[in-house]
Amino acid sequence: MMGNIVVFICVNVVGALMHSLMETAQRRAFLDTRNCIAARLDMEDENEKLERLLLSVLPQHVAMEMKNDIISPVEGQFHKIYIQKHEQVR
């Protein structure tokens, strides 16, 4: 009878400890995921601000060409000059 009580208490203590450890791990995983999502959203906001700034300074076709060159750079090309020739400009 006394042995059953000791086993019962030990099993409950181990169960409570495991529950506490699992709860802590789940909370940490949740907070890490939340922080990752918040950082991604902040980065997307910053990218939108940078794109608006770029479009406020340059014409859209030049800005898009620059973005494409930054995303997929050509090897051996240090600085590209974004100049277009226009005929009969007044």
C-alpha cells in the first residue's frame, strides 16, 4: 500500500515536470515564430518604402531595370549606365 502511494506521487511529480518543460518549449517556439513573422513584416515594409523612394527619384522603367540588375547581376559588369537613346527629342 505504501509502495503504491510512493509510485503514484513519483509518477505525478515526473508528469508535472514534463508538462512544465513541454509548456516552456512550446511557448519559446511560439515566441520565436512570432518574432520571425514580425521581422519579415518589418522587412517587407522597409522594402516597400525603399521602392517608393526609388520610384520618387527615378522613372519607373529605369527603376525596374535597376531592380532586375540587382536581383540577377551580370558577371563582369561593375556599374551599368542606365542611358537610353531617343530620336527627335525637342
